[in-house]
Amino acid sequence: MLFILEEENEDDEKEDTKTPRSGKKLWSSIKKSLKETSATDVLHAMGAVPSGFRLPTLGKLYADGDEYTMKNYLIPKLSTSNLSFRDLFFNPVTNKIRPRPVRFQKIVTLQAARQIPHAGTGIEVINYCVRMCLFDGAKVLSNIVTVRSFCTDKELKNWSFHTKLTDNLPCVDYAEIFVRDNKGDKDIGVLFELCLGYKRVKTGELGEFSCGWAHLPLFAEDGTPALNKTYDLYVNGGTPYEKGIEVDPSVSRRESTNKWRALVSKNRQPRLSVKLSAPTKEQKEQLDTLPDVLVGSMCHLGSLSYYRQFLADALLRDRLDMQSTDLVHSPFLMSFPSVMEQPDILDVFRASWIEKLKITKRGDKRDAEHMKELFRQTFLETCYPLCHSANLQHYKFGDADVEQNRAAELTKIAQMNKEKNSALAALLSPDVAHLPFDMKELSFDVLGPFCLVK
């Protein structure tokens, strides 16, 4: 009986291969896939969300792979010939990394989002955030950065941000972001996508919506950089690839001949307030050590600058053969980019680094080489055991269960190291499970996937 069934299946397969599918059938399958009902369609039909809400564009791009992550843009890229680096240079005279000034280098501060429509009944909002990147209207041109927002007013329409950095403030909450770009195209700007995470009350389903987007051009029509001032940007509905979509059609942007009505209508429009400012002299020196195109939090600026200096030392200053493609032994160079994608581990490291700075002598702080080595040691003591913990779930922004589990594990390991006053406490403890050892943890590959230009 089984033999007969197998023969029938084989005959069916042969018939399928002999008779090619017609174009009509292929189009019908495409139309069917386009007409499949998504969670967005269901919630729109229920009236739970405004018609301008969509599934997040930047959130999906960030989750799909490493193309739009910090580590893809932070690691130096090889030149076209693959014989040198195109964005990392060393100055033997000063014994430092060579600065790389760019055409646009500003600090963007998220100040407030106003009149953002709230989700309706049947949905519980669990978090708010704004994702940022460089965008030219057709393509994302940089890494994607996430900033957490807070909604405290009664109507749940106004979002606020943390613009003052304190020792205990989580890195993902800090709303000052640096932006570097060296192309100078007038279409390039900073894309802001406002998102909210939700939970459906009946089913418990978790998801995320885009509440709209705004675009701030980096350059004027004559090619000059955007002025340092506060910008009040209208929030558009739909995705960044859609034009003319309103977040909430009930609040139309159409101009009225009545001045009072026009003023009231303007105040009801969804808006995002951002401030553009120039970096200080010290901040500019650190920013000039970074790649030509990068977006990141200002609370990470010092760490990113240190990492780039270590890259210049290891890949340019200390190498005997500049054409060699041998692996570079450095757990620090290998681990740091991955940690940049895990804000909670960065918070643990930042707290440890602040404590180290408090007990460091003033004379030692003026010694650049001493501070670089202290930074490397602090990072390895704090972050290396955490990166390879088997009990640490993959980081996912907005997932409360994952964040709580990770926080408990991070606190456990940090407390263990603090009591024993050694990073070996967690590494040798039978209560902490670690991932199997891999030589990739210790070796930096100059021909790795992030170094090669795609």
C-alpha cells in the first residue's frame, strides 16, 4: 500500500514538472498573499487604532539582520583593493588615530512628541519609542537607533524624553543622539519613526505599531548644513515610503480661511519637537574618531571613541605586516560591537566605568594610554562574562519578560563579581552556565563579514 502511494506521489511530481504553472496561476498566488489578513488589518477593522498606523518599518529592518546595526557601521571597512582600510587611519606623528571630519556632524535632541493619537479599546500599550536613522526618501543609509519615550499625561497623547544624563539613567532612555554623514546629498535627512508596543487584552498577543514618521533634512537647497535650532516637525501617517497619509484623518491638515479654526487645527496636529545643536570641542574630537556615517547615543560617545582608538592601535600601529590577514588576538575588539546591541549590558558597564573613574587619580586621567588600558580591563571584567552566559536570553526591546529575566541574570552575575572582587567569580562559579567556548570569542578577523564592503 505504501509502495502504491509512493508511486502515485512520484507520478504527481512528474506531472507537476511537465506542466509549468501559467502566469495566471502565479499572479493569483501573489494576489492571495497580498490579501492575507494581518494583525494590523484586524485592529484597523476593530477601530482600535487610527488608519494612519502601520507596522513599524525601521523595527523590522533592524530585526531582520545585522545590516542596520551599530556593529556593521562601527567596524572599519576595507578599501576597494582590500589592501587597506578606507575609514580607519593612524597618525604616527601624534601616535593617535587620524581624525576624520565630515560634512555634517550634529547632535539631535528629542524634546517632545505632541498630539500623537492613542490606541483604542482592546489594546494595552506597554512601551513607547522613537527609532532614528539616516534616510534619503528611498533607502536607509545608516544604522538604526532606538530611544525609549514616556507618556504621562491623562489623554496619553504627549510623549516626553530624558534629555539630562545621570549616572543611573538607562542608556536607551537618553534622548541626545549624534549624527555623522559625509555624502552631502540634499535629500538625506534624519528619519524619526514613532512606535508603540502593545498587548491585545483578549488574546495576550504582543506587537508593535508605527504611529507615524517625520523627516528632518540635513542640508538646505543650497547645500549648507541645517541650522542649529529647534524644529517642530509634522508627523506623517503610513510608512516612510508613503506620501500624503495622515496619522488621523479626523484631524485634517487642510488650510481653513478662518484664522481661529486654522490655529486650533494646527495645534491638534501630531508633531515632533527636536533640537539640532553643534558638539562641543571635546565632543568633536571624539566624534572625529568615528566612521564617516554613524548614528548613536551621546552617552556612548566616549566608549565608541576608545574602541576606534584600539582598532587603530591593533590593526595599524602594532602590526608587523600590514598586508597580513592573520586573525588578531583580542577578545575586547571582538566582544565590544556585540555589546553595543545590548543596552542593559552597556548600563552595567557604564556603572562600573563611572566607579573606576571616581577612584582614578587625576594624573592618571591625563595619561591617554593608561586610560585606554583601564577602559579595556573594565570592559573585559564587566561585559565578557555576561556576553557568554547561557542563561541570558536574546535582547529584544519592549519585551517585558525578556528584559526582566535578563535584568535578574545580570544583577546576579554583577553581585557575584562584586562580592568576590574579581571577574573570575562568575566565570568559575557552578551556579552560572556559560556557552561552549569558541575561538571566535578571542580573535578579530580583518576579512570578517563586517569589514568587507558589500
